Amino acid sequence: MQPKDTTDNEAFKGFTNHECPFMPCHKGVKREFNCLFCYCPLIAYECPGPYKVFIDANGMRRKDCSGCNLPHNGIKQSWNFIQKWLEQPVLWDGKPQTRFQVDLPEEAIPDYRPRTP
């Protein structure tokens, strides 16, 4: 088995689970959907993805990343994006996003209205 940085096989960079009952979980993905980062490894770090801050039932500040499709938009592109941001991670300070701003297309912005069956 070769180390991942010397192999020509890039299958480890992601996959698309077409059988997932939540697919598509994020709107606005234009490239092949990457399910590898279903739970984003940047949740505890500052990142350029659009997020909102909310306070949970225990009074803890949390990131709501449901409006972000950066870890999912294209297998190779999302892999490179995550690797870039994990090179020098900066812990999230619990404050609203001001350091980075990414504009997503209108169709990628989540609809927070309750769904009706």
C-alpha cells in the first residue's frame, strides 16, 4: 500500500453516497457531491464558510454550518479546501463570523422555514 501523497489513486479524497436519505443535504452544490466531510472537520475552527452562531439548550455557543457547501462542492475541490484550512487551524472563538466572508449563490442559502410533510 502506498502512502496517499505518492499514489495516483485519488479515491481517498471523497465519495458520493447516492443512497443517503438526506441527499442532498446542502443546496447549491454544482460539482460532484462529496460526502466524505459529512461532519466538517472545521467545526471547531475559524473558516471561510458561511455560518451562523446560536446558543444551545445548555448555553453553549455553537456554529450552524447548514448554509455552507464548501466541504461538499466537488470531490477534489472540497478535499483541497479542507486540507488548506487544516494546515494552520485557528480555533473558533465562539463569536459571529467577521474574519472571512464567502458569498454563496441564492439557491445555496438554506431555507429555515419548517418543512411540511
